[in-house]
Amino acid sequence: MFGDNPQDDALRASWHQFCDQLKEAGDLVFRDTAPAADIDRAKGLRLLARNISLGLQFCLENNDPAFPELLHYFDPLRKQGGDNTDALYVGAPINGEYTYRVTGTRGSARYFAVTVLEDGATPWGGAVVGSLIDQELDVDDDGRFELIVGPNPHPGNWIKTTPGSWRLTLRQFFADWVNEEPMVARIDCLDGPEHNPALTPDAIGRGLADSAAWVRESTTYWADMIDRWKVQPNRFLSYRQLDDNAIDATPGGEPLICYWKVPADEALILRVTPPPASYWAVEFGNYWWETMDYRYRLCSTNCHHAQLEDSGELLLVVSHDDPAVPNWLDPSGHEEGYITLRWIGASEYPVPQCQQVQRAELAEHLPAGARTMSAAARSQQLAERRHGVIRRFGY
């Protein structure tokens, strides 16, 4: 019973503090700038609930840099910070004074990047101290690779760490969801201490407190960020134009982000000509920086899936019902959120032009001869999305 262990008071206090911090985090959903619609309130609370597991993963379960595991961050059931609809994010904690070996098969994702970042001012860390992008990572004829991450020079693939190095992240962006293969890899610390499996009351207390704080701080960080775009709707701006904090941004390109607000009787037309690039994508999400449910809704496109006009232009339409254009962005019940365009490996970053119109007048504002999509083709398009997600995540 309670009191049989001298640590019982501290343990119970730790659990109560954890629960109380999570209760307080819920106030984020009801702040003045948050949308008041049923779906936004509900998804705000779900965002917090979903990210409890991620906070526990980071701060309690996979937080020892001497014994790290490569675990994925986001998936269709756990999202934050404008997760790329095409992505599989994998990472592990590291210590800049240790040396690590990452081995495995690279897979065939269109874009592949490894980054090392330091701890910093944001819940996701700070500055990137080193990276390898796409062909910079040497891979053998069988697709296998070995990467050393540590402070001392090493032949072959090597990323130099600094004393403040804190996390290793591997990004895979899939263009062809159905046919591109995900990476299979592991990480090993080569010079850390002997493993000690004991979990102490102090450690569980710190882990619970840090996890709850991370949930609150990370979700608040992104809600604060989207409010900066909210005052300039339908205008694409880069993260760097609005925030000078160093963050683990995707290397090799600069995402352009736009805040949208489209009532049920309106539509938003976006037009841009994609530049030559190794990879580009359009992502679409809600106020809470969560992508829509990309398993079942048409809420993104990319350099493989998009159908361009004969002129080479990308034509996107945000509409609450199917506008019968190939590149539809389905709001999925929301009336506001964000759009992100990623141009990676491009020499320029063209900015889309936005035009908001009445839904009943949409056809009048589309270019003559604009591509259309039949109901049967749309059904096939949606079916391939879920197939590709299952292939990527294994479920």
C-alpha cells in the first residue's frame, strides 16, 4: 500500500505533477487566437493527446544518448509542426562527445537527408551542425551504407559533432508513395558507458516532468508561429522571414508557408510554375500544424503525383467539395490552416499566386482548358494514397 516505499510521496507527486501539467496544456485550445469551430477544438485536444506519446519517447523512453534507437517521430496518427505528408522522420538522441555508427540500407526515397543538431531555443533543438543530403551519402551497389557521427575524423561517410550536439535526424521524402522503399537502419554508440537497465524514482520523475513540459511547449510554439502567418493570409512567406530561431529545418531548400481561410462557399486558387528541382511538394494542414488525414483525403501533391497544365503550371484548388481538378486540396472540414511548398535542390523558389473566389464562380476563374479529373480517377487517386502510406509505415 501507499507508504510501503520511502519514495512513495515523491513518486505520487511526480505523477500528479505530470497530470496537472497536461491539464494546463489544454488551455492552449481555448486561447483567443485559436479557431472556435467544433473540428478545431476537437483536433486541438487530440493534438495534445497524440503528442503525449512523442514527449514520453523523447524525454523518458529514448532519451539516453549512450543507448539510442532510431525511432520515427510522425505518422498518420501523431503529427506536429507541419509534418511533411511525404515524409518518414526518424531520429535518436546523441551526445557530441560520443561516436556513433549508423548502418543499413538507404531505400529509394526521392529525398534523403541526415542532420545533426544542437540543443537550442526551440522544443525541437537548435542549429544544424552537419548534414549529408541525397548523393552526399555514399551507398554501395546493394544500397547499403555506413555513417559515422562523432567528433573525430573518419574515412567515408562522417558528420562531425560539436560538444553541444543533441539529436540525429534522418528524413526520407517519398515522391512515388507506392514504389519507393523506406530505409532500414540501426544506430550503435561505439564508446559509451556500460548499459544500466535500472529505472530510479528520480529518473521517472524527471522523465514525466520533461515529457509534459515538452508537450506544452512544443504545441504552444507552433500555435504561436501560425499566428504570425495568420495576420497575412494568402501570402507565402518562409519560416526565416518570421522567426530567427535556429531550428532543425529540412536542408537543401526553403519551405514557403501560407495561411489560408476559406469559408464553405468560397474557393482558393493557387498557381505557380515549379522550377527544376530534385524534389518538390505541396502540404496542406489545419491551424494546429497537423497535415490532414493523408491516408483518406486528397491533401497534398508532389513532383511525382501532381498533374501540371500544358504550360508547365501547377494549378491547385482549395475547395470544400471536389472541384474536379487533379490537384485538389481538401480542407477536410476545416476553414483555416496552412499550405507549405517545398522546393528542394532548386536554383529558385517561386512564390505561388493566390486568388480567393466564390465557389459558385470557380470555373470562371480557372484557365481555359484546365485539366479535369473524373470521379473514377479520383477514387483511384485516393486508393493509391492509403496503399502508399501502408507501404511507408508498415500499417
